[in-house]
Amino acid sequence: MRRGTAAERVIPAPLVASSRQRRLLAGDRIFQGLALASAILILLIAAIFMVALFLPALPAIRRFGLGFFVTRTWDPVRQIFGALPALYGTLVTSAIGIVIAFPIGLGAALFLAEEARLGFLRGPLSFAVELLAGIPSVVIGLWAFFILTPLMRDNVDPFLRQTLGFLPLFQGTANGYGYLTAGVVLAIMVLPIMVALSRDVIRAVPRALREASLALGATKAETIWSVILPYARVGITGAVLLSLGRALGETIAVTMVIGNRPVIAASLFSSGYTLPSVLANEFTEAVGPLYQGSLFYLGLVLVLITIAVNVLARVLVWRFSGSEPASL
Amino acid sequence: MSRLLTRVLLDRFVSALIVLSVMLAAIPVLVLLLFVLIKGLPGMLAPGFFTSPPHPVGVPGGGVFNAIIGTLEIVGIGSLLAVPFGTLVGIFLSEYGRNRIGDTVRFVSDVLTGLPSIAFGIFGYTVLVATLHHFSAVSASVALAVLMLPVVLRATETALVLVPQSMREAGLALGAPRWRVTIEVIVPAALGGIVTGALLAMARAAGETAPLLFTALGNDFTQVDPLQPMGALALTVFKNALLPYSDLQDQAWAAALLLVLMVAVTNILARVYVRRIQR
């Protein structure tokens, strides 16, 4: 080994790694490799996930093609399968859910973010909404099946028929199981998401805007209407879409109250079907590749719709707040 | 002056609407929990509820021992798969993930979060049930593990990112390699967030029914072999509720109460743990 200058002897050359240093670097490389491998593995799992949804649907895709979406028949006996009743039921129930949950959720979010009076209610409300988010959907379904269904049949549905019966939406007999009850259940289930996300979006409205509006003499209500809501509009749209994504895919609770009949009816009192409830109801008894394939086809459609809605929602929320929305 | 009056009245009216919506948001929760408590408690206190498997229809007594074991085992195996793996992916995202791979993983994990829970059941069915030709608890565990993954990994990433950069630099300045700094400094500092994420994921998995329908399938006998069909509390609630026997329906309420309690306790544990870590 060459004897260097005094300085070279004191400061070791950093690039000449001792065996110990090499070991340390190898450890780093192994650890980083492991972390990278796990990240790639999750991408692989997601890919397998999509393939696992797509491949078994192939028999039905080949047989029915895009006509699947406009066929009104779902008849396992004659082996004719169409997604229209389930698609219709999914859209109708989700729409009812959002229509009910949107004003209530927005009001509750405004209370949490804006209202200074009755501040003692803020803690309990946040707690209640969080609690609701944590209740398993089968428990909500159980409650809806035994408590909500008779209530709808005996009180809510007759009342709607009397007052709004001139609309085709509220005609016909009601047994409590159907679109409307499922919609109410979905409203309860998406409320936590709606409240939490809208609250965050409203809180992100710059304080200066609020104060400027109030300083100009606007009342609180006017400030909300003409300053806060316009500013938060995009973010609130995102919150509605994320709620919609949740409502579209909700399975168990809806299956318990929708009535599970592959029909299309204008009346909201009518029984129906939704994409996930067909799967939950018929999957284990489906025999033959075509029947099973049709169920997988429904599942694939459901997944593609929810992905589209979720991605759109996240882009909106992200563009508005400049940060990722909380994963719910 | 009357214009001012209308404006003030309108303001009051909007405030009233807001308070009304608060009540409408809070009431369903209270009503729901009250019903589950009132209708579930008698069944839960009945002898044999915790210790005996279901009896045949018409034979009094019987419990949900099979379902309790099933839920614990299915969620347990699922957590063993999802928590270490998800934590490692979370470490990747926070420590090495400021690049395209990291962004892709984040996007994919967000997409997974938004998927309907029944999709995970289909996944478990195609990947494990159809290939092994019979229903099994382990296929349910795998389905739940994929459902839990995004929750675990995003919680881990969030917790790790919050650890101050100076702690990383201090560790590296002492001569420790990066992997030891990560494992011995960064992860312990973020443990509260990681554990909370894992517990929340478990709570969510324990309450899921749809992924179990065509994976674990359900089983009225006590089964511990993960390769066989297995019962679970959520399945008991779903199936018993739809049966026309009042004693089985009572059992559904009791099982629902137990499920809610399990989920609530896990949630509370997560919170308490965070508070203890933070102190």
C-alpha cells in the first residue's frame, strides 16, 4: 500500500469501500430491492385481479356482446341473460341514495365547518358520523330488513302515494322491498363519506374570502350561497362522485331490501335488482359456464363503472384541494 | 328596512335547515345502534351463545361459536398476509417511491380502495375456489387481504412521511446504513400510525360479508381447517336474517351486536394506541 500525504492518511478515500462498507451497501440494496419487489407485487396482484374478473366473463361476452346491456330478460331457465334490469336498479337506487344524502350531508358538513352556534354539537356529530362509517353493511342491512322495511310499507310509501301519487314514480302497491327502501339504505351508508369529504372541501375555502363577504355586510347564508359553495363546487362534486362510487357497489344491505326480482318498473315501490345483488344472490347456485359467465360479466361491468366514477372523483377532489383525498 | 328583515329571516331559515340536517344525519346512527343493542342483547346473554355451534332448526339453544372462530381465523390469516406486505409497500412509497413506480402504486391502491367489496369475493373465487375446486376459508382470507392492503399501505406511507427528515439525517450521519435507519428509527417513530392503519383495516375486514359469500361460503359446524368452508359472524347475520325462524333471527341480531362490538373495540384500541404512542 502506497504511503500518501498526511492529509490522505487522515481522511480515508470514500470510494474505496472496506468489506464492512460493502456489506452495509449490500444491505441497502437488498432492502430497497425487497421494498421494490413488494411494490411490483401489488401491481401484479391488481393485474391478476382484473384478469380474474375478465377471463371467466368471456363465455358471456362472446355470446351476448354489447347486447347484454340492452336485454331486459334475465332467465336462467332459458339461458337468456341481460344486464338491463340490474343496471337500471343500480342507477335508480344510487340516484335515490345521493338525492337524499346530498342535502343532508352538505348541511351537516356546513355545520361542522362553518356554524359557530351550537358548537357543543360538533363533537358528538363527528363521532356519530364516524361511528356510522364503521358499522358493517350487513348490520345496516339487518336493521333495514326488520325495521325500515315495515316502516316504509306502512307509513312512508302510503304517504307518498297519497301526496305524490299523480307521478308514475309513486304508484302501485308497496310491500316495503324495492328501489325506494334500497335508496334510503344507500343514503344512510354514503352519508359518512359525503359529510367527511364535503367538510374538508369547505374547510379548504380560504378564510379571507369568507371574511371579505361578511365584511361587505352579507349574512352567513348569503356568504355560504354566493362565496363558499361556488368556491367549493368542484370539490363537492368530487365528494358526490365518491359517494356515488360507494353506492353503486354496495352489496349486502341492498340485497336484503331490494326484493331481488329482475324487472324494470317505473314505480319506486317496485322490487328490483342491482348489479351486486344479483351476484350475491345467485352466484353460488349458478350452474353452467353461460350463467356463471353472465354473473362475472355483471361483476366486470360493476367494477369498470366504479373505477370510472372513482377516478373522475379523485381527479376533481385532487384538482380542488391540491392534495389527495383521504382514503375511505 | 323590510329587505333587511327578509335577509335576516332567510339567514335564520338557512341556519335552521343546517341544524335540521345535522339531526337527520345523527338520528339514523342512534336508532340503528339502539335497535341492535335492544334486539341483540337478550340473544347474546342466552346460554351457549358464545360456546356452542348452531343447533338444527327447532332445537332450542345453540350459538355462534363456529362463526366467532371463523371470523377470527379468516381475518387473522388475512391480516398475516396483508399487514407485513402492506407495511413494506408503504415503506417503499415513503422512502423510495418518489418516482413513476410509486405514483402507479398509489393510483392502483386508490382504485382498489374504491372497488365494491363483492369484487374481492369474485377475485377470491376465481383465483382460489375455482382452481382448488372447493370453497375454503383461506380463499376468503386472500380476498380480505387484498381488500385490506390499500388501507394498510396508505396508512403506513402517511405515518412514515410525517417522521421528520432530521431523524433520517441523524441516523445516516451516525453512519448507519439506510435500511437500518428505516427499520430502527423511522418505522418505530411511525409505529402509532402503522398499527392504527392495520387495526382499522382488520375492523373493516371483520365486518365484510360480500367477499365471504363465495369464498368461505359458511359452515354450521365448527371448522378450523383453513382449506375447508368456514362460518363467519357476518355470514351468520346475513343468512339467519333471511330465514323464517324467529329464534334464528334473534341469533342474527345477537351476532350483529357482537360484530358491532368487535369492530368498535378494534377502533377504540386503535385510537387508544395512537394516544399512548403520541404521549
